[in-house]
Amino acid sequence: MKLIVISDTHGMYRQIGHIPDGDVLIHAGDSLGRGTLEELAELDAWLGTLPHRHKLLIAGNHDWCFQNEPEQARCLITQATYLEDSGIEIDGVRFWGSPWTPEFFNWAFNLPRGAALAERWAQIPDDTDVLITHGPPMNILDQVGERFGGGHVGCEALAERLAGLRLKAHLFGHIHESYGQQEHGHCLFVNAATCNGQFKPDNPPVVLEIHV
């Protein structure tokens, strides 16, 4: 199964130079700019122009409409499957998606570090193959730029939950400066942030193969 992964397009998805074809297109959050329903309708129309057989979408901390107007937002998504602490199985591969990130300037889908986030990650089924979260786990593709102090800002509770899973891949974005891939044990970690640290949509989609 070929996965095409993007994230953090911040409303600039039409500026992506080339999106390869594949079995599943995945957007790991922050698809919108201001997070309005109008922007979401435009995103859905754009998704409808893409050839991928399956499309998965989660929210991010900029995607306010999914938090503040959840029913209206979900109704607008007709060209993808929206995942929010929920999953889907496609051709034998089990996906789980969740939007939560550690609290930072009171953005959407923020929770305090510790128990509140651990409760969300406890919902991830043990048999998940591909995990899609908006933010990274602690110490994996989670280092911010110098303007934010240059440190690691991933979620400790998420890292702890991952220790009990046997994922094939963990896909996320959120930390633009840490775009890239790392393999740890049996799992491929992908930060697919399309926008770089200057909020320019210059990072290409990530392509990976998943085998059942």
C-alpha cells in the first residue's frame, strides 16, 4: 500500500508542486489557515480533484472549526474520511487518527501535558498499524527553531504510549522545522509538515510503502 503524506499546509495546499498518486492520501492536520468553515469547504473541493482511492484527514491546532463547530465541519467533509480519536481499516491496514497536542498558546485541540493527553493516547488500539497524530512524540522529529528556543517539544505521554504499540508507521507534522523521516526499531516516523519554518509550502509530500 502506497501512502502519500502531507501536513501543515495552512491553506496553501494548492501551492504544492506535485502530489504523487497512491492508495491513501493522508493530511496530518493544520490544513487550514484561519480554521473557518469556508476554508474547509474549499479544502474539501480540492481533495475532490485528487485521484487517490482513499483520503484521510485529521485536525490540527489551527483547524478551529473542527473544535468549535464540529457538526458543521464534519458535514462539509465529503471527499475524505475525517478521523478524531477514531480509526479505519483499509485493505487490512488499521489506521488511527488524533488531533491533540500539548498546550501551547491555547490553540485548538490543546491539552495540558501529562494525564489529560495520556487519556487520549490510551484510546489508540493495540493493533494499530499506522498512527496519524498532529504532533510528534517527545524526542522524535520534534525540535523547534531557535526563535522558539531550539528545544524538543513533542509529547511525553505519546512517547510512552508508543512503547506499547507495534506500529508500522507514525505520521505527524506540527513542528515545521523537523520535517523528515526516522526509523526506530520496527516503526518509521514521518514528520510531513509541508510548510517550512518560514511558513512556505516548500516541503514535498512524503511517499512510503506499508506492507500488511
